[in-house]
Amino acid sequence: MGGKGNGPARQGSGGIAPSTPPSAARTAGGGAKRGAKGQAPGKSQGIPAAVANRMARRVGLATGIPTVLGMATFIVSYVVVSRGLLDIPPVATLLTSGGFFLLGLVGLSYGVLSASWEDSPGSLLGLEQIGLNIGRLRSSFKRPPTAN
């Protein structure tokens, strides 16, 4: 059976893949495309690498610790109840683990909003950065005035 979906598409074969590889298509167009201000794509805006690493560390800690505690709640509750040390109602286990998972969700926002966008890493907790970053977030959603 020829054609569609059986191997790489060739010129005029009717396949769905492009006839030229993506690397050749980039060089055939005269190099990389430029943004509105003449900058290469991906360099005009975005999160700097140092800031992204800071955010990732904070998110990892602020979500990872509560999530592990939420899972550990089930294990500890099982061990305590199975050995007869305490009689823990299932709803207590559910509410405790749910609280930890909710705390992990809050930690996701905290990790992103508490990271410093400056060259210096900022303080350990980053509480002073939260207000500044919320202001930046709000300003990014504001529409520019429309011309009538």
C-alpha cells in the first residue's frame, strides 16, 4: 500500500509530512526569523535563566515538601491504625492529607511569585518580592489604549 502514513513523505507522494526537512526550511528562508524589534525569537522577552532556576528551586521546595507530607500521611495513618496504636478516623487522614496537598498548590504560586527578578537572588523566603511580582503580573494583563 503506497503513500499515506507508511514511511517518510516524498515530493508529490501525497503524505502529510513536509517534503523538506525543518532544518533545510530554516536555512532556505535566509536564516532565522526576526522579531518586531530585530531580535532573534526567544531573546526579546521571557524569563531569564537565573530567574527561572530560582523559581524552579522555590517551587520544588514549596510544593515538594507538602506533597511528600500529604503522601506520608496515608502511610503513617496506615501503620498507626494497623498496629493498634491509635484509632484514627479515615476522615481525619483524608482531611490531613488534603490539607497538605492544598498547601502544595499554594506553594506553587508562592514559588513563582517570591522569586527575585534582579541579578541578586534576594532573601531566603522572598516575601518582599511577592507584592512586586503581583504588580508585574497585573501590569502584564492590562490592555494598551485603543486608537479610535
